[in-house]
Amino acid sequence: MGGQSPAAAPILNTAGVFKHFGEVHAVDGVDLHISPGEVLSIVGPNGAGKTTLLKLLSGGHDLDRGQVFFLGEDISRVSLVQRVNRGIVYSFQIPALFENLTAMEAVGLVLLARKKKTVVFFPVMEKFTEIRQEAQEILEMFNVPGNFPANLLPHGQRKLLDAAMAFAYQPKLLLLDEPTSGVSTAEKAKVMDTIMPNIEESNTTTVIVEHDMEIVLRYSRRVIVMDQGKIFAQGIPHEVMEDPKVREVLLGIPASAKS
Amino acid sequence: MLQRFYRTAFIIVLLILITGPVYFPSFVVYLLSYGLIMAIAALALNLLLGYTGLMSFGHGMFIGAGAYTVALMMKYTGVQSFELLIPLSIVVSAMLAALAGLFCTRQIDIYFSMITLAFGELLFALCSKFYSATGGTDGIRVKIPTLFGYSFPGGGEYYYFILVVFVVCALAIWVICHSPFGKAIQAVRDNEVRVGYLGLVVMKYRLIAFVISGAFTGIAGVLMVSLTGHAVPESFQVFTSITIVFMVLLGGHTIFLGPAVGAIVFVFLQAWLKPLFFWQFFLGGAIILLVMFLPGGVLGGVQLWAAKALQRLRS
């Protein structure tokens, strides 16, 4: 898993990626290297550029400068939709769901999209038993009830449904944007304990943007610390967290202060 | 229990529709015919409005397209059978929808609505100015087409044909709304950003929905011109379009059959109020009251009432 040497052929890498919003340098020259099968965390304070970086990888934002390579191919100018079709799938920080569709229909729709069966007018969705079964399995893996419309689900399950929708696409690269944001501290571990075994079992290469250090330490083998649009530090989580400079960036504790 | 109530109500309404011509006076049969035709258009529009989340102010253009396909074919080629005219008008309205859709489905919200409106007005202008071909504002007189050689003698028989076409169209639209494509357009309505993240091109789904909706509305145009016996440029116009929008909202756009109920209620309301002096005033008033007190439309109101009545029965 995680500890491959950086020399291994990357599934995705970037070269000097920039994204500026007016005066704000959201992503300011980032070089990434993601190995197949690894679970990488990106941490950093608010506004460090984590979500923007993830959106540059997914195609949600166009980049200003630099290059993104996926399986060795330059995809810098490839559209969001095309990137999804190639297997780069993003899960939203604030759940982006189909509020009036049931969880079953939403996951079913993802499966149909993956199988290129969405421009099908007949028969009705209930008749696609294989799709229903597969959707049912995925919903059970993510612990989401299938027969309620998304707008009736509590927040924790909305987060899980968002992740399940991304996972159902069988991505080659899964981008999870703060899977536990807005979830109570007590429930965070529960959400992660639901999501992570599925990722590990399927050996899905995953990038997790996270705020919570506990989660990073527990669930990923490699961490990247971002600050002000740049990579500040990277390495094995508990080693990186020991670095006083990292603690200053992440926790606001001055490096000079001894704890 | 509630399911049983709906099923019973549905069967009763269907029985009334089937047996109606036996005991209703002919003008009621005429109104029912008119209502069922508009019901096809309203269900078709709701595929866009309720299911895809796009408000079209230009669906009159498909009524017009269907009507003028019939009128022009009859006038210039002598073709006058439903079995040819209906498929032909489906093709014409679908092509018109594809053309208009290329412009308007790039836009969303009010811009989409405005461009559909503009297309309707454009066709209205074209139709009323080309006097030599279309008869201008005088329109073209049309008689009821034949069906496999059978010519309809009058109201009752033609009514049954309309009823059959309505049932077929309603079933087809229902299946489409519940098919994978139907779920995809509902996803577009609920969250078009996420649809992109499923690897689907949002505009494609809007365009296809627009074409399907236009094609079904074109069928309504064929039946309409055969009923009224007169193709007029006004059918392209915004007043026709708004009427269909209103029928959808009146019946309830969140329930599949809502728009059909809205169309029939509207037609009867209009006929009932028309003898009154300044009838539009009363129609407007009725509309305001309905929107205020029945925001879910007539069918939404029935649903609410049935649920409450059931609760009272239980307690």
C-alpha cells in the first residue's frame, strides 16, 4: 500500500499547477505525485487551497498554468466530464445530492452513467434488477438506507451517500473532499470507519482532503500539508505532525513555544 | 388505504371518460376532447417543467407546428390521414425542438424561457406574414383527417380517438419519466453540477428532454386543429404557451397526472366563465385563489384532502 517509492509510475502527477482567483493565490505551484493504490491525505488550514487543488485534479476548475498527468497522459485541458469517464471522481465537501431522488435511485443513476445507459427510455428503472442489486450492495456497504429521498437523510448519511455515489463509479482515482466536515466529533470516526474499509478492499487510489488530524493519522499512509497554496511539508503522517513548523501552520502554535 | 382511494378515483374518472359521450351533451364532449388534447400538451410540457426543471414559454410553437403540418399537407399534398399526419408532425416538431433547443438549452432559468418565447413569436410572425402559403391571419381550414380510410362523422367518434391517443401518450410519457433517462433529467433538475461529476453532459439531457416534449406537444397540435377545424397563427403565440404552463401549475407539476387534470379543469373553468361579462377577470381571480390556497395544484389539493380525511377516519 502507501509506502511505495516515489519512483513508481504515478497514477496522477502534476507539474507546477497554479490557480489564482484575482488576488488570491489559491494554488500556487504545486507538484504532486500519487502512486497507484495509495491513500493520500491533504491537510492545511482554511484557505490553504486544498479544495481548489482537488477541483483542479477533478476538472471542476480550469487551471491557470501547469500540467496534470493521469496515467502518464496530459489531461490539463480535458473537461470535467471526460475526466470522470476516465476514472477521476470527486466527492463533495458539502453534499451535492439529488434531493428528490431516493438514495437507491441516485446510486442507480451513477451505475447507469458508468455503464453508459442513461439515454435509455424503456423500461422503467425498477426493471433494471442488476443495477438495483448493485446499488443495494453499495448502499449497504456505506450504511445508507435506500428508500428515502436525499433531503430526508440526516447530515452524516448525506455525507456517506455523497461518498457512495463517487465510489459507485468505481473510480481509478477517488477524491474525497472532507468526508467528515459538519459531522459531530463523535460521529466522525463512524463515518470514516464506514468509508475506509470499502476503499481499502477495492484498493482504490484515494486523495482525502481533511481538517481533522486524528483522521489523517489514523487512515492514511502519506500526508501533504498545504499552506497558502503551496505544499508546506509531506511524508509519513506521524513524522510530519511532529514537525514544529507544521504544528504552527496547522494549529497556530508558534514554533518557538514549547508544549 | 390511500393507494386504494387513488386507484378507485382513477378508475372512476377513466370510466366517466369512456362512457361520457353516451350521456353528456355534445358541447361537454367537445370540451372533454379539447381538455384531453391540452392534457397531452400539459403532460409533455411537464416533462420539461416538473422533471427537467426548465420553464418553456414557447410550447405554443409545437401546437402550431402540429397544426400547420396538418393544414399545409392537406392544402398542398392532399394527404389527409392520421396515420401519416401524426408521425409526420412528430418529426416536424422534433426537428423544430432540436433547432430551437440548440439555442435555448444552452441557457438556464429565465434566459431559457425567454428564448423559447422568442422562437414562438418568430414562428407566429413568419406564419402570419407568409400570406400566400399560410393564409396569414385568416389561417387555413381543416377537416378531420381519416384513420386507415375511416372518416370520423363527428364529435363522439373523434372523441374516442382523442382518448386513445391521450392514453397512449400519457403512458409513453410516464414510462419515459420513470426510465433511466427520466431519472437523469430529474438529477439535472435537482443538481446539474453533480450531474457533470457523474460524467454526463447536462446540455445533452436538456436537449433530448426538449425534443421529446416538443414532439408530444406536436401530436396535441394535430388533434387540436382537427377538432377546431382551423389552423391559426395564434396557436404559435405566447398566449397558447402560457395557457399550457398555467394548466400544468393548476393541476400540480409535482404529480405525474397533475398537468392532465389541470388541462381539463382549465378548459371547463374557461367555458363556464366565458358567458360572463369580462370573463378573463374571473378566470384571473380563480387562478389567484387556486395558487393561494392550493399551491400543489388541484391534484395536490386532492392528495392533501384525501390524506387528511383518511387520518380523521382512523382516529
